[in-house]
Amino acid sequence: ERTKGINGLDKIIVRDGRGGSVEVYLYGGQVASWKNVKGEDLLVMSSKAIFEPPAPIRGGIPILFPQYSNTGPLPSHGFARNRFWEIEANPPPLPSNCSSKVDLILRSSNDDMKIWSHKFEYRLRVELGLEGDLTLTSRVKNSDGKPFNFTFALHPYFAVSDISEIHVEGLQNIDFLDQQKNRMRSTDHGKVITFNSQLDRIYLSTPDKIRIVDHKKKKTIVVHKEGQVDAVVWNPWEKKVSDLGVEDYRRFVTVESAAVEKPITLKPGEEWKGILQMSVVPSACSSGK
Ligand code: TA6
């Protein structure tokens, strides 16, 4: 269902027929909301989010492409999050079950070629699964005559009861780059990550599965990624973010599927695929122990 969202921006609503839904803005190709069958928000949108291009939308799942953060010459986090994407009616086939979905595409424009001189097609499938899980499949194709590299992340603002009441697990003994210390490299020996101040780390070559355990809600968000070896964990806490409400940091954590340390290289005609699957389950069933 295509409709108008905030400030008349086009959005697509995908429903699973049982009350669950996901909303995707063509601006940014950005998931802005994901609700379970009870209508609960599983993602956070900033109370001060700006829905006015060219500002990126603070919340949901921004797409950071073709550059993660300020790791290269492009504007921070690249440009995909502030471009208008299109619906693609007949994308090249992808395995899919009988889930509800929408396919979007972003193609390099002449203007983009001035700052990043590579022809590409970025296909995004947003899919609500039968169990209420949300899957984003990214396919980036080099439609140019020369190879290119890119770095990348999907940046979900996961809703939590309270940032002090959660932990992130699955990253023990993994090296990370500390973004608060000029990306200094360290190793995390902690069994879990807890939050009591700003944290901004790029974990390198992580397991595919990372869990956010919400003690207060007794729920676990399971993040499963493929094709992107790194994972960014971020909460700004006291750090001033102009389009984030002062107390908003309490309500979210980002656990991002990313390819940062080793850029992805594509030869002419080659395509890369990355998957991010997210589900929320009762904590008792999720420990996997
Ligand atoms: O992925 C974490 C991060 O790179 C942080 O350093 C933080 O600044 C955040 O993304 C948000 O970036 P933005 O450009 O949206 O303000």
C-alpha cells in the first residue's frame, strides 16, 4: 500500500495480515516503523526527527552507503539515506517464502556520479516474515566498466524499555574500533555489553548472531546478519545529537550490520548480497544455552 507519510513524503506500508506492519519511506529507502501483531513499536523514531530532504531521517533503519561514517571522502554515511528510491515491480528473483514484502531500487544519478564516479544499482527487499520477523536484503550491483569499493551499514534504532536495563551479547573476545578514541583498536573481553554512558564501537569480524536482551521487558531482539562481517554498537547517551530528543537515547540501542574494516569490492557486472534479519522473542526462549 502506497501512501503519504510525514510532510507528504511517499511511504509504503507492508502488512502481514495479522496486525504486524512495516513502513518504508522512498526517501532514504528507509524503514521508519516496524510493529508487531500487538501494534508495539520495535524500532524508535526520534521525537525530533526531521522529515525534510536533504536531512536524513533520525530513526527506523537508515541505509549507510557507499561509505560508513567519515571513513572516506564522501559526506558522512554516504548518500543513500538522503536520496529518493523507487519501487521496483519486477526485481531479479530472490528466494522468498510467502511473506509480505516490497522491493526498492536506487540507481546512481548523474549528480551522485560527480561525488562517487561509479554506476551502481542498489536493490533493497523489505520483508515481513510469518513469525513477525523483519528481513532486509541488500543487493549492490556494479553496472560500471571498472571495479569499485564501498563500505556499508544498516543502522537500526532498536526499541528497548530503558538503555540501563539491557545488555548486548555475542561479542565477547571480539576486536573493536573505538569511535570515541579515533577508532583505536581494542578487544572486548566482557561477557556482555551494558550501557551507562556513551558507547560507539565497530566490532570486527563478529559472529552472525547478536542478541539484545531486555531484562525489563523480558524480551530478546535477535539480530542475524549475512554478508557483512562487522557490527556497530552505538548509544549516544549524553552526546548532543541535534535531531534527537534529550531523553530519546534511553529508548534505543543500535546494533548495525556493517562492512567497514574491509571494504566490499565489486568487479564490473558483479553483485554483492547482504542480509539483516531481526526478530523479537521472549527472553526465556532465546538464551540458546
Ligand atoms: O554507527 C554509529 C555512528 O557512526 C555514530 O558514530 C553516530 O554518530 C551515529 O552513527 C549517527 O550518525 P549520524 O550521521 O546519523 O548522526
